Amino acid sequence: MKGKSKDLAIEIERLETEWIEMLQNVKSPQTDEFYMQCIYRVPPNIRESNPKAYTPQILSIGPYHHKTCSPSKKDNNFEAMEELKLKYLKGFLDRTGLPMREFVVKIKEMEESNIIRSCYADTIKCNSDDFLKMILLDACFIIELFLRWNNNSEWKGKDPLMLNPWMLTYVDLDLLLLENQLPFCVLEKLHNLTGMDEKFLDITFSYFGNRLFGSVSPGESPKHFNDLLRTSIISSSKLGLGKPEECKQIIKHVYSASQLMEAGLEFKLSPNKSLLDLTYSKYGVLSMPSLDIHDNSEVLFRNIMQYEHCHFSATSIVTQYLAILDFLINTEKDVNILVDKKIIVNWTGDANKVATMINDLSSQLHMPFFNSHYFTLCNNLNDFYENPCNKYKAIFIHDYFNTPWKIASTIAAIMLLFLTFIQTVCSIVSLFHGKKS
């Protein structure tokens, strides 16, 4: 027994030592670090639905797709842009006349205060030197690019990206991907070193301009460019940037645009600037602001939805809007109704493509709780359709006026019925006159 007790004591001591060593370099979770997280990796199950929508095509920004921080990434598409980053860094230093030391001190200062790494939800497996070099190159590339764009008369015909508009298109899209971000505060701090009068936030708005979904007024700085994209949609909304009251019930169904229209609902283009400001009138009118849909819309919407899905303090307001759009659009017929009403501007030229894109956006995502405004609106639409008068009207239209052939046959049947009625009346009148005479 003594031998067994001794062996057990040795085993306990061994495990204790191993487990203490396991925690030697582990820090306790800090609440403030969690609150700083704003740049996320897309969950694998969602990425699988459309990997390209979340992956930069030619420009890697930040650690998630950088070769030194993600050794498994072997993408030659980024090599040309890495060389261009060096040239832009040189151009930025020449422009400002600042010594490299000032950038080293500022970036090192930000690393020491942990305001960069803590913005990334995933642990960055990258040594300090490589990480800081990456931040310098990526940040100065973005700042110099924006400065050149805002003074493009000087750089037109000289700048490599302005000479290749297709490349600039890819760069713009890559800069808005959720996984491909630098904290906005890092860009601001490095830009502030230059002593330029114009704020970096103003330069950013000027660069993206109408490439964002809405008009944005410079105010509070965003967390990153993807957050800016989302803010551009919701900033002008009457629903506001706060957290509207949520109804803790899920809307499982709303009738499609074609069904609602057959029931007599009127779709009307709203003059409101924000996509989110949907309104329903008790007289059976659904007003919706104009939505431009182009080839890059899916990528932009998917990345905004993922930010809302991952970020604890972000409302799911854009996801809710897209869920309503998904309810309204099932087929290209629904798309064409909204196009005819000028609610959707279809730059793709393919109604079926738009329907498929909208229907696929929410794949693998949990249906969000709707805010009270959207919850009431959806219930009003369902109530309108299910009103007996409207419902039977919709059934009648669907069964007898759904296609040109049905319309023709229904009209023919009505005419036949009418002629039969006239013939019957004439026969009765004739019979009556015959008896009278």
C-alpha cells in the first residue's frame, strides 16, 4: 500500500508541475481587451458558402492573410502589391520629410500599449519585428494611396494604380473585407505625424466617396473600413445608430413581392437616403429606398453581415434589412417587380442572378431578432395578404391572370359566358313576345 501511495504522490506532483508550466505564459482574460476586438476571421462554415467573398484578391492588409503571420498562405497574387507597398512607403517618407525613427517610435508605442494586436479577435502568431514591419508598410501604403487619390491631377499618368483602373477596383474591394483590416486609429495616428491640416477621416471619405452605400458625415472615427462601410448605410437612417428595441420573437415568413402585389399591395420608391428606412402605410403601401445591386454587392453585404454577426456591440440592423429583402425576393419575378418600381437598380442585368444572390446571403446564418419597427412591418405585410378580401383577390389573380395564356383563356371564358348570357336573355325575351302575340 505504501508503494502505491508513493507512486500516486509522484504522479500528482508530475501533473501539477506540467499544468503549472502550461499556464506559465498565459494571461488571464482581460475584459478591456475583449471590448477592443473588432477585426474577425469569418467562421469556416460561413466561408465555405463563398470563400472568394471573404478573401482579398490582390492586396493583403493586416495579419490574417499576410505570409509572415499566416505561413500556410501561399498566394503569389500579393507579391506585386508587396513591392508596390515599399514604393509607396518611400513616396510617403519623401512627401512628409519625416525620419523613419518617428514611425518606429509611434508604432512601437502602439504595440507596447497593445492597441493593435488587441483589435484582432484571433491570436496573431507573428514575431514582433515582422508584425511591426507589416503595420508600417500596410498603413503607409493606405495613407499614401488616399493622399494621391485626393490630389489625382498631380498623379494621373504617373501612379501605378491609377494607370490600371482594374487593379484599383480590386484594391478598393479588398480594403473593405472584414478579415483584411487595420485598426482605423493606427492609420489616424500615423497620418497625424505628418502635421497635415486635413483629418484622415475626411481623406478617407473623399477616397471612398460614392463607392460607399450612403452619404456619410464625418463624425466619430470608425473601427476600420468595413465598419465605415456599415456606418455609411445606417448613419442616415431614421432607425439611428443606437440599439432599437428588439422583439424577442423571430419572423419565420413574409409573403413575397409577387404574392403581395397580387393581393393589391403597392410598392413605392421612398425618397429616404438610407436603405434601412422601410415604411408601411395602413392603406397597403410599402415604401422602400433605392438599392443599387452590382457585381460586388454580394461581397460587401456578406462582410457587413459577418461584422454584425461577430461584433458583440453591433446591432444586426443591416442583416435584418437583408432578411426582409430575402423574404420579398424568391424568384426573378419578384426582382422584376422591384426593378419596375425603381426600388432595385439592377446593374448586373440578370434578375435571376440577383434573386440567387439575395437568397444565398443568409446561408448558414441564424435568423436575427428583428427590431420593433421591422417586426411590426413584417406582421403588417402578412396581415395585409391574409386579409380575406386581399387573399382571395390574390388567389384569383394567380389562378386566372398569372400568364398570358391564362389571361387569354380567362377573357375568352368570360366573353363566352357573357355571350351565353346574352343569348339566354334574347331567348327569354323572344319566348315572352311569342306568348304575348
